[in-house]
Amino acid sequence: MTEQPTSSASDQSPAEPSGSPAPGVASSEIQTAPAAPKPLPIIGDLLPPDQAFVALVIVGVFLTVTLQSIRYYGWGRPPIAIVDAQGQPLQLRLDPNRANWFELSQLDGLGETLAKRIVAYREAHGPFQTIGDISKVDGIGNKKLEQLAPYLQLDSSPPPSK
């Protein structure tokens, strides 16, 4: 018996197409398959015309939001007069018979301690009849009263009862 050489898988190579036709077939008889059509570039199942429409809508929304923001925030407008105004004292006038200690403490030259003393005096002795009566509060003399007088005003109506 003659031994035939065994071939292993590594010896076998896949058949490579050659440029020559198979034996017995003329080269004019070979037909090539038509090339596959090039797929259309699609994003999210949208065709190119639809993509263009969506892009125009997005650009339109972006421009609308931008223009409305410019209009709303007033970009390009000169600053309003409040920004340029010099610091001026607030012309606040309080009724010492109605104001609480916190409101009184906001007055220039009157701190928390004196404001609480005014409220305590008012609660103990009743409402002030004149602005000058405030000088009866401990710690408020004539000089302090002159300083506070432009900011105090007595209302003619009776103070609210508790």
C-alpha cells in the first residue's frame, strides 16, 4: 500500500479567486454582479430632506430664544439711573408710637439698645404725645432728640391696641 500524505488544516489555504476564469468557461461569459447601491446617510431613521428640516427648526428655536433673551435682559441698553445715583439718606419718617424696636433701630444714631428702651417706655407709660416726650427715655437727651427729630412723626390716629 502506498501511503498518501495527510494534510493538516494548516496546510490548506482557502481558495483564492484568480484573475483567470474557471477551466472550460470563456472570459466573455462571466458576468459580474451589479454593485450594491450606496446606502443613504440617515440619522435616527430620517432621510436627508427631513434632517435638513429638523436642523432648520433647531436653528430657528435657538435664534428665537437668543433674541428673546437679548430683548428681555436689555443687553445694549444704557444702565438705569439707579446705578449712577449717589448715595442719599433715606427720608424715612417713623411714628414712635407704632414702630417696633427693629424699625426704630434703623434710624441714624439710634441703635438696638435705645430702640428697645423707647418701646419699653412707650409700653410702660403709654403713647408719646409729642416728639419731645421721647427725651424722657433714659439715654436720649436734647442732642440725640435733635438728631432723631427729622425721622420721627406722630400720626393723629391712635396707635393699634394689642
